Amino acid sequence: MTKYLLASALSLLILTGGCKNSTQTDQTETSTTPADTTTVQFGQAPPAPDWAKNATIYEVNTRQFSREGTFKAVTAQLPRLKELGVDIVWLMPIYPISLKNKKGPLGSPYAVADYMSVNPEYGTLDDFKALVQRAHALGLRVILDWIPNHTGWDHKWITEHPDYYTKVKGKMTTPLDPKTGKPTDWTDVVDLDYDNPNLRKAMIDAMSFWVRECDIDGFRCDVAGFVPDDFWQEVRPALDKIKTVFMLAEWEDEPGHFSSCFNANYAWGMHTVMKAVAQGARPATVIDSMIVLNQKRFPKWFYQMQFLQNHDENSWNGTLTESFKEGADAFVVLSHTIDGMPLVYNGMESNLNKRLAFFEKDSIPWGTYSKTDFFKSLLTLKHRNRALWNGQAGGKAVKIQTGDDDKVYAFYRKKDNDQVTVVLNLSDKPVTTRLEGAGYEGTFMEIFTRTSSEMKPGMTITLKPWEYRVYTN
């Protein structure tokens, strides 16, 4: 699905220099949106599975992942992903694709023709079950991309249950933007009507099928904010009766998600801010503004998925290099070390430098996996150092003041006896800067150079353009 959110209101506010603070009490987590100073109270959704506390996510576009474009080809690569440091394998939609009103030669995988079977181009249901079984044997988890807001135009519900669909002047419609009430340009799909309790039951039954019959571990839910929050309140207990699942919302600004269903959401705001810094549009100080805001507006148990690339970003907005220029590696380091759960999009470990076609076959040119050691270093640190764990299992990022905060972003995270300190030059100019403040002192090893350094207030660090240092005890 084409990315629906060009930039969140939060990131726009920070990029233009404004940021309202939220408040917290000892009794209750609170959240305040920039558009409204009303404090929002929320409870806790069912907890994430224990295995998610230091997990990382890897997105697989099955169609483009291999020349074959099959489940079997993905299964063959699972040992490599395990070695890379992946924990959760997120598969883009695996369902049959609607032919009516399809886009391009092959259509969008987000135009679902049947929620309870697989795209025959990818293989059989047994092939998919074998993929999940192999993943579990390796200690990996599998989540499926789920599209609850709409179906393709030739889904069987169109004829068998037309009452499942939204009507405008008596006719089915493309999805409606919940903020404006106007149709989107998603012409290959038709909007579902969640006022119908029978639709809700059918959707929960379909989701339960994959957990019960295929033993998947959760879902990434497409445009989760287009679906009423009270539906998600029904979904989570139904799925957890089968097994405890991990739920990721493709959304950011819906506080109800924290208490209804989801364990994680998209860090759209941080993504927008990082891209602005990489392109020289904003100083590095906006990074910390977003981190501080997110620490206040999200409950401590919630995860944000930090990303630079995904299927939408890559296909529609640009490659890693197009979006983050020469600073791409520095921003990968940042996204893997700040608060949240990092995402690796398939191909990044081979320095993917092309936009993958969305509606036709366009295989990833894998090459030599030239960035494997880089990602492995970051993901290994994520697993071993509690400071980088997710949510309340990890430590919060604390900014270190420097003499060049417009160019340099430095911070540390602590948890129990673990600590990570990160210093990044987020500019295209060399810089020599001093680290100020306190709290990060000690002798640490830099993970990429394997050299030991004593960290202390007043120390001077010289960094090349876009250079990064990651120190750990």
C-alpha cells in the first residue's frame, strides 16, 4: 500500500521548531499530542511475548526476495537471517491478489482476494507451514502482514456478503480517509464497514486461522488507524487464547492502540526527522527533540519500530542512499541504538541501491551481502546489551551535550550494569567536539574498531563527515 502518511504532525511540529511537552505522574503513564494539550490516560495492552524484549525485525518481500519468488526460497535463507541477528521475520502479504482493478502486471499484495489461503505464485499452504516450522526451529518468529481495512474487488465477500462493505450513495467505495471522510486513490481495493458485527467476527476468524493452523507469532496490521479501535479490543483476546502474539500497528498517533491491542507501532515521526537531518534541512538537535517527546507520549512498555527503509519507503520515496545520502550508515547506527525495535528491510545487508518495483517482478540483486558484518555488529549488540533492549526492558536514551549539537548527536543508555554510548557526526563536515555533562563515564570498547577508550566529561572527539562511534562495556 502506497505510504499514506507523508509526515506526522509531530515531526512537522518539531521540524518547524515547536514541541509541546507532556506530563507524567507516578501513578499513570500519560501522553499529550502537539495539537491538543489534553492529557490522555491509557491502560496497558496485553504484554508482548517475552521473546520480544530484545528482538529485531526483518521485512521480507516474498515476490522480490529471490528469483523464484517463493516460500521455499525464503525458507532456504532463514539460517542466513538467523546468523545476521534477525529475530522476527515479517512477511509482506502472502494471500491471493485480486485481479479486478489490479495495478500493474501482477497487482498489489495489499489487494487481498482471500484472507485464508496463499498466493499460488509463492507456493502452497504446506510450503508456508514448512517456512514457519523451519523458522521456529532456528529460534526465529514469523509475523504476517494483515490488511483489515479493505479487500480486493473480487474477494468472495463482495458477492456473498456485500453488507461487509462501506457504501457511498449505495455503492461500494475505495477506502475512506477517517480524518476527511473522502475516498483515497487506492483504486484496487474496497473499504470494509466495521459497523457490521458479522464482518468483525469474520475478520477475527481469518486472523485466528493463521495463528491456530500455521502457528504464526503475530501480525503487522496495515493502516491500523483506519480501523476502529474497539475492533482491536476484540482481536487481541481472541488471538491470545490461541497463543500470546506480537502485534505491530502501521500507525503512530492513536493513543488507544496502547491499551487495546498493540505492542509496537511505526516511528514515522523519527523517520521524517532523521531524513530531514540527513538532507541538511534541519540540525541534529531535532533528533533529541523527537526522542524526548516520544519518551513522554508513549507508555514505558510500548515499542516503536525504528526504520530507514521498508517496502513503501523503498518503492515510492527512494533508496537508502537517495533518502539519507552519504549519512546512510550513521542513521542506520542511530536507528539501531535509540529507544525502539530496529527494522532491517530485505536487501539492506547487500547495500540495496534500487527501488524495487511494487506491481511487477523485480528481484533483489543480492551480490555479496557486503553490509552483513555491519548489521551483525549492531544486532549482536542489541541482543547482548540490556541497555538497548526494547521498552521498559531497556534503558532510555539520555543526551550528552557537546559543543556542536547542531552537527553531533551523542547519547547514552543504561540498564542494570550495561551501558552503550553513541556519538554521531550527522553532517557532511569534519568536526572536533567536546563531550560535556556526566553519567557516561568509564572505559568502553568501540564495537566497529574494537579499540578501548576512556569516556569522561570534557573529552575531545574528532569525527569525519558522517562518522559514528558506538561504545559498550
